[in-house]
Amino acid sequence: MLNIPRKLNPDAADAFYVRSLIRSQFRLAISVALGFLLLLIGLAVIGAAWPQIQEIRLATIPLPWWLLGVGVYPMILLSAFLFNRAAARNEQQYRSIVEQ
């Protein structure tokens, strides 16, 4: 039997593109979350592999506490900024496809 491509009706095409957008946004969210998780795991590995880091103190507070308490927040903001830009780019691509 021949596989003859059928023309999709507009509702099916719209649903396809919406599902595609949702999948791309989900992949983006998972990748940003995994990247941030790897950063936190990296900090834990550094603390475990290099115990002398506990001896380094800034204003009587150990350096690992500074890294976790102050250093992680810029990474959260950077992750959020990059996620927002990439999500907007995904939505713009979706809009350009839908408008055609």
C-alpha cells in the first residue's frame, strides 16, 4: 500500500505546533534545572574533595557558607535570565510558524 500524505486540517496542525512548543519549553526547563543541580553538586564535591576549604574564613564565616549563601543567588538569577530569553525565543519561533 502507498502511504499518501494527507493534508492536516488546521486544528490538527495547531495542536501539533502547540504540543511542539510545550515539549521544547519542558526540555528547556529540565535542562536549566539540571544545570543548576550540577552546580550545587559541584559545590558539594569541592567541599568533600578539598576539606581545607573549611579553614578559609571571611568575616569569621567559612568560605563554603559564603558560596552557598551568597554565591548561589547570582547563579539563580543568571539561570532565570537565560531561561526567560530561551523561552521567549521558543515562543517567537512558534508565533512565526503559526503566522505563516
